Amino acid sequence: MKAYPEYKYSGVEWLGEVPAGWEVSRFKNHLHERDERSEDGDETLLSVSAYTGVRPRSEGIEDGEFLSRAESLQGYKVAYSGDLVMNIMLAWNRAQGITDFNGIVSPAYAVFKLNSSIFPAYLNHLVRTDEYCRYFKAFSAGVIDSRLRLYPEKFGGLFAIIPPLTEQRKIAAFLDREVAKIDDLIEEQRRLIALLAEKRQATISHAVTKGLNPNAKLKPSGIDWLGDVPEGWEVIRLSRMTSQIVDGAHFTPTYVSEGVPFLRVTDISRGFPDLETVARIPLEEHLELIKRCHPRKGDLLLSKNGTVGVPMVITWDWDFSIFVSLCLIRLNRELSAEFAKYVFLSKQIEMQIEADKKQSTVINLHLEKIAGFMFPCPSLPEQEEVVQFLDRVTQKFDSLSNAAVAAISLLQERRSALISAAVTGKIDLRDFDDSILE
């Protein structure tokens, strides 16, 4: 794609040059704040996301509470289709966009009505670019990210790139078409990741419940959801194959910059714990905690709060403590920790967890529930065969999934670069035939 034949200095240092026929002026010249309030809260509740822009949302309020409409939505700000909606606390993180819907938004948001000098779809792309998010962050008030605020007055004084209206329409039409193509490719990769995860779990589930010998004689397990298991296997409660099932600290410890590692769910759910990022606690608190719960190499960790059912075998030698969101499972000699890890990743354990979810909106695994999980248990040599097989197979699934994740990352980079190039005038789209999209 070609560049414009002539550029000029924009007058804004970070922006540099823009096409000669474009205007650079303050946002307040092209929009003004709307502060109309809902009288009864009956309108559609909208929210703005860094990922999806402005969309209708459920009745849930942002802190997760479910209040009645009268309690939660009366006095919310009214927004009309074509307005710019901004979460002023997250403008630096792309939480702004043009709404295609009439509705209401949180009083903490800002709503702006556009004038005729700016095309809504063009502005939507502009204010969600990486460059403008960094620009908004630089002028937001606050010290740390969670406290930043881009107040409407400050936003109005910042500079917008304003091409002629006909070019705005062409840029928006071009980006709508090209971004849709990229988004379709991203969605394909996401579907692939979901399919790989499904097949990975199915492979694990079959191996830990049926074994590796397709000709093995089967017997009823006595449990409906488990079905038949190979002869010679037992189905045993986890508590009978453990010497300890205990969770971590039931209080928030003192966090320090230098101390003993203190693991939480996030530390095991994203892979091997990173010693550079894990929380740390004073040695004296650690020594007190390990009197009750002392993780050791070869033990199994399991997440029991929030993201439940994530297992990790302790393969390292360094000392650490755990939070209440994790539990420690110390297995006896009948059950390999690696085999138990794969059982926890199976559909069969997921079904046992899901049975509890149907009875409660709070997703927690109690120690009694964990102890009561029914485990298929072959002999130790067969457990080792299953583990070796699953190590090989899951590595292949993980490689394919990682490749899809990398592809998504590249597509997202391409998407951001294309939008940025179009709205800042790096590419000339004046000849783009936007009539084909009508």
C-alpha cells in the first residue's frame, strides 16, 4: 500500500508527520460531553471492554454484585448510538469506543456526543490504537495504573488526527473489512486451541480410566460416570491413597521483597512457578506455616479456590509455603504423583467438580471433597506406562496449541499495525472503493 505524496509536521511531537490535507486539533473541537441521566434504569445496560468495545452486558454490576435495577441503574448515564463511551479509569487500556446501541453506562464513565466533523467508525479505530492508549496514559492523573483517571476536560484538550470526512469514511470502511478478516483468522486459531484442549483431555481421560491396552478385559467400576475399568484396576477414594491433604495459610501473610516464596493459584495455573514474580514472606512466618503444611518435592499441589482443579507436581527443591487457595496432597506408595496429576486433568474429575458447581455459585473445592474423589488406580508399573505415554502425547498437543497462540499474537500485531497505519496516514486509502461495503 502506498504512502501519501506529501506530509506536514503535525505540531505534536509524538505524532510526527501527517498527510498534508489532514487536520490535527483538540478532541473538544469535535465532540462534547453528554451528561444525561436515566430516571428509572430501564434502558439497556452497556459496558466498554478493551477487547470488544461497547456492548450490552448482563444485569451484573462491575464488582460482581447482583442488585435490583432500581438500586443499581437509576441515575446511570445515557448513551446513544454513535456516542463515544469511555471508562476514564481504563482509557489507557483501550476501554473506550463508539457505541452502536442506545443504553446506559456507569456514572463513572464519560459519554461524548460527536459533531459532524468526525465519522464515528473512524474515531472508534483512532482512540483504540496503541499510540492513543499510550497518549491517554501519559495524560491520566494518578500514580499507579489501577488509580489512573483520564478526566473528560483533560481528554478534550488532547489532539486528534482528523482527515477530511470523505477520507475518514474510506479509512473506516477499509479497516472494518480488513480487521474483520483478521478477526476471523484469530477466531479460527482460537477454535483450534479449544479443539486441541478437548482432544488433549479426551486422550488423558481415556488413558487414566481405560489404560493403554485396547484388548484389556474390562469390569464394571460400580460408578455410573466412570463406567468400566480394566480388570486388575481398583477404584479408590483419594483419601485412602494419601497421608495428608491440607490447604495453605488461612490468613494473608506479610509480603516482603526478600523472603521465602509463597505460592498462590496464579503461580501454578500459568505453568512452572517463576521465582522472579512469586510473592515472598518473612522466614519466621514461613517456619510457622510449615508446622501445619510443609510442601516437599514429589508432593502434588491442587488449586481449590477460584480456578479449581489445576494440579502441579512439585519437582523443585527450594522451600516455600502456600496460600489457602492451594492444597497439598501427599500420596502414599500406591499412587504416583504424576499419574494423579493426569487423573486431576481428566474429564472424570471435572465431572465430580461440576457436580458441586451446580449446587453452589461459589467455586471452591473443600478438602473433604478432594479427599472423596474416586480415583482409578492401576498397578504402579502401569501407572508409569500411562504417565510416559501421556507425557509424549500432551507435549505434542501443547506444541500445536502454542503454535496457535503464537499465530494469534502475530495476527493481533498485524491488526494493530494496520489500524495505526491507516488512522495516522501512513497509507493512502483515498482510492479505496468503500461502496463495495454498502
